[in-house]
Amino acid sequence: MKLASIQFKTQRLAAVVVDGGYVPLQAQNLSEFLRDEQWRNLARQAVVSGSSNFIAANEATILNPIPTPTKVICCGLNYSDHILEMGRELPEYPTLFAKFADTLTDPNAQIFSENSESVDWEAELAVVVGSTLCQATEKDALEAIAGYTVANDISMRDWQRRTLQWFQGKAFDGTTPLGPYLVTPDELDPVAGVEVICRINGEEVQRGNTRTLVFAAASLLSYISSFTTLRAGDVVLTGTPGGVGMGMTPPRFLRSGDVLSTEIPGIGELVNTFTLRVSADA
Ligand code: ZN
């Protein structure tokens, strides 16, 4: 099943994606919808009984599927090729950092950079939690996954490198596009392998496969839940494959007008236009 958060006229709605459009759900977005423990049944029932409420695809705008997670946790250095291009060794433990809900934005949002001239791309598979996880085993974590979506962990490398903590370069408002759909695990298996692709103005810069993740989704959720509770609608970014701009010689960063495309076949594509805004006194 594919789920989405959409804008239809003046309404914001969670919806099931069906052929040619959407069947709306009784929630304003998927963050709200996933907090109902019965969400899986409610989504199935909506498809069976919801044809009278059908919204055609061209009547709606796709929004960030998960606008208000209580936690957004990211794993750095998780694809072996990216770890090696950054000059590091394979890790024993996942490198984790956090973002805020304010950092997330819509699948087709314009991205602005305030006072950074080294804005880099990181195409990523994002995992969305479907029920509470606390001290969870990998098996329990796997069963609790609501689904998968696409993210780009756009990073201000100059800010990221100001200190040992990456946080400030990773948490600028409205710089992590998420979406377009949440795809449930019965339709997508990242352990078997899905491609994660990033393009700039149509030129492919990243292509990795989730089967090469050092820490797979269930492993990450289990590990994170050993120190902080994960709740329905929380988002975990699983890291980026090789091909980031910082790893290039010379380093390459986004320029104003660049169109950044982030795609996972089977989920969908984010398309974001980038604008650099640097004030004179920066
Ligand atoms: Zn990342």
C-alpha cells in the first residue's frame, strides 16, 4: 500500500494512493493517521469503501507525508562505499544525529540555503515507525515499520564542519525534502535491495543499493530504541551512498537554480529546486 499526505482545495488530508488518485483518510496527514493504532485496518477499509470520496491525482498536491514526527534520527556513514570515500573505517556502531520536524519539507519544495555556500546532497531511504518501540529486538523493530519513503539529507558542509558535532549543518529549517509516498513493507524490501539515486539537473551523482547498508532499517530501529523510545510516525534516515559533493575532487556543491532529484524506484521521486541566499555580512 502507498500512503500520502495531500492538499485538496483548502483541506490537508492523509490518503491512500490508488490508481489515478487518492482515497482520503480521517486525518489531516500521516503523522496524525499513524498515531491511531488501528491505522493499518483503517487504510484497508478506506480503500474498500472509499471510492465515493475519490480525489483525482491532478486535483491534489503532494505534501511532506510526515510533517510532525516526535523524533527524526539520522544515521551517517552507513553505506560501505560512502564510508570509504569519506576516508573512514567500517563502524562498529551507527553514527547518529538528530533533526527537527522543522528541518523537513515537501517533496517538491524549493530549498533555500541561508549563509552556506557548501550545500551538499545526500539521497537516503527513510524508515517511518508504525508503533512504539522501546528496547526492541530487531524482529520486533521489523514488524513495527510502517513503511519507507525518500529523503534528501541536504547538508551545509561548512556549518557541519565548524565543530565535531555535525548537528548544525544538518538541521537548517526546510532543507530535508521527504516523500512523495510512504510505501508499506509488503511492497518494498530494502534488505533485498532498492536503488537510491540522486541527480543534479538530470546528471546522476549518486546510485547505491540498500542491500549494502551496514546497519539495515530494523537494526537501526532496534539500536535507537535501546536508548530512546520511538513512536508511530517517527522518522529514521538510513544514510547516503557514495557520490556526495564533498567527496569529489575538487568538491562540488549546489548552485542557485540547480534541480535536485532524489529517487527510489518503487517509492517515487523528490524534485527540489535550490536557491542560494548568502547575505553580504555572512
Ligand atoms: Zn545523511
